[in-house]
Amino acid sequence: MRTLTADLAIIGSGSGNSLITPYWDDKRVVLAESGVFGGTCLNVGCIPTKMFVRPAALARGPEEAARLGVSQVTTAVDWPGIRDRVFSRIDAISEAGERYREELGHVELVSQRVRFDAPGSLIAEDGTRIEADRIVIAAGSRAVLPDVPGIDLPGVHTSDTVMRIPEPPERVLVIGGGYIACEFAGVFSGLGSEVLQAVRTDRLLRSADDDIAERFTVEAARQWELLRGRRLQRISAGEGVRGLVAEFATGEGSEERTERVAADVVLVATGRRPNSDLVGAAEAGLDLHDDGRIAVDEYQRVLSAGAPVPGVYALGDVCSPWQLKHVANHEARIVAHNLEHPDEPRSSRLLPVPSAVFTSPEIAQAGLTESQAAERVGAEHLSVKLQDYGDTAYGWAMEDTTGVFKVIADRRDGTILGVHAMGYQASNLIQPAIMAMSFGLDAHTAARGQYWIHPALMEVTENAMLGVEIDGR
């Protein structure tokens, strides 16, 4: 049995790949990756999905143009061309990254799954043992698949596979109501497919702020068909035109009934789970959260029985509740520093953590929802401002009737507790408010402490922060 010894072993080639800095040039590094080199974001997540979002938004152009007195028509969508444009770039980056690491004399790639065999030891599927002074777990997460008959049928996809299908489906059934499900519903709807989205509850994006979730659910139902209160029971091969039939239970008790929905493609987007089980975290005695995430301290050190395991760190989806690339990158920078400077450790600074859902319309958020803020400081101390896009000059130019920017603040001093936006360029409009939260600026100081270009759409952000009521001002 082969044994590799290393100064550093990394499990995962996403954000974990960035740990191999010049500091390690004269040391031995082992990088283990059982999937496609580059991790989730590059290959099946953030980047390729947004490369589909953009053409889908362009295809929706005639709807906006009609509001402004312009007639446009989207005559065709070249799905193979869009797909090949995306993956000709993505695959080349992945392959080049892997080739670069292979050519470095001090880095050994292990293209297999590895598991903990002892606190400082890993073992690969072929029996290769990896003994390292320091180990970083950056193993990511994977799509959750419900345990129902037919889940493995051809034509049933997760976000990992659906972007590479050969032709655009005429009818897509999306199962799930979270951000991945809503992004793909927006993409397929924009590109001309008939979309049905099945959810267990009565609204989409349940973790979002109530105002945003309710407004988005209304907008989504205008663009594609929502099937609410549906519980997936099985998937079977279809008969006739559609290749698949999903069977749902609806109602409760004596009113429960079965509904069958036919589709060409079924996309299951019901969440993701950390890959802690695949690296043998529990068997190695590492502490786990209830959802399977590996427990770490503020320095990203892995915990066992509440105490840091010497030389073992974790970052990204395998330990973070956020499942966001920018969080994983931040954690990677912290781990890189702490590996190189163990006597001067830095701690992670995660709040406020912004995120966006690139669906139709776009959604962005950071900080607390209104209900969370009320629980945190008391509802009587909150000031909430909802600013419609359509109440600004650029909103008039767009004839916008749905965009909204929400600021939640502590009325005692103007501290911004949460910001939420839905509409065109929401992920960009929210950034000044995130900066204010990060640097401790109250809402009025952030709004009045700088010029805002008139009549740019960014006035939505300015007016939302100015609309916060602050005691004594």
C-alpha cells in the first residue's frame, strides 16, 4: 500500500485550491479531488448558472420593451449554442487548473475520494494513505435527492447535470422552492420552456424576508405555473409525448389526493447537504452540527469534543451554513493565513453575509429579516422602509411596477439590521447598504455622507436608507 507524506493535505479543489500559496513552494502538498477540478461554483454552480441567466434575461426583453412603446420579438433560442458557450469556457478553466497543479513539482493530485483514517491521516479509495502535518477539509456539498421511486430515471436531473442536456425541454418540472429551484425556473421560463414549479408550502423562498418572499411568489406565478402544497411521491416513465410523470400528494387526511404531472425534464432542487459524511468526519470523532456540517471555531479549526483538533481546518460548504462562494473564499483566506502564521491567528468575520438569487426578478439580501430583527431588538425598536423602484426617476423610465428595496433599522440609532431587494440589478443596488452595515454607518449617515448620481437607479438605495425613521432626527 502506497503512503504519501505531506506538509499539507487539502480535500477539495474549489476554494481549497487557493490555499496553495508561494509559502508552500518548498513543501509537499497533496490535493485530493474526487469530482471535477475546481469545485461546485466553477463547474455546476454560481458561474455557469449565471451564464445561463443572462441570455434568459435578454430573451425576456420584449416584455419590458412593450411597456416602453417598443415592439421586439425573440425569434429563437439556440440552447446548444448557449450551453456550448458556457462550458467551452468553464471546462477549459477546470482542465487548465488541474493541469497547472499537476505540473507543480511539490503538489500531488489524488483524483479519488479520501476519508479520515486517523486524526492526521487520510486513506483513498485505492488504499493510498496520506499522512500530513496539517489537513484542510474543503470538500463542499452535494444535491439532496428525495428517497422516492424513480428518482434515478433518465431525464431526472439536479443542478449538477441539467445545464448540459442536449436540447431545450418543452416542459420542465422544477421540484423545490429555494434559490436554486427559483433560478432555474427563471432560466427555463426565460428561454421559452413551459415551467411548472412544485413546492410543499404556499410560497417560494421561505427563508427570505416575508415581504420579499410574498412579492416574489406573486411575480413567479405570473411567469410560470406554481403547484403549491405538493409532496413528491414517485417519478415514473411517461407514456406518449412526455417522458416523465411525477406523482404528488396534495391535501391532508381525508382530503388527500394524488396528482400526476407530466414533463420532459424533472429538475430536483430540494437543497444541498455538506459532504462531511463522505470524508468520514463522524467516524473520525469530529464534531458535527445537526445538519451534518463540521463544527469549527472562529479560526476555522475543526472541533472534536468541543476542542480544536491540532492542525485540522475546514472551510466552505462542508462547515458553513451559508453555502456561498464568497463566504468560502473569505474562510480560505483566513485558513491560509492561519496555516502560515499559527502563532498570529485571524478569526473569520462573516456578518453581514450578503446573497443574491438570480431569478426573475432578481433578489438580494443581507443581515436580518424583519421577523428576525423584531426578535433580536424588539418590534417596538424597528423602523422599516419599503422603497418602490417606481417611485424614483429611473423607475419611471423603466415603468417598473414590482421592484422594491427594504431597509430594516434600529430606530434608536439608525443601525441597519437588514436590507432586502427585489428587482432589476438588486444584487448591485444592495451593495452600498452592505458597506454601511460592514463599516458601522447608520442609515442616514450612509445616505447623506456621499453624492448619489441623479437620476440613476441607485437612488432607490439612497431613498430607502433616508426613509428610515431615527429617534431624535
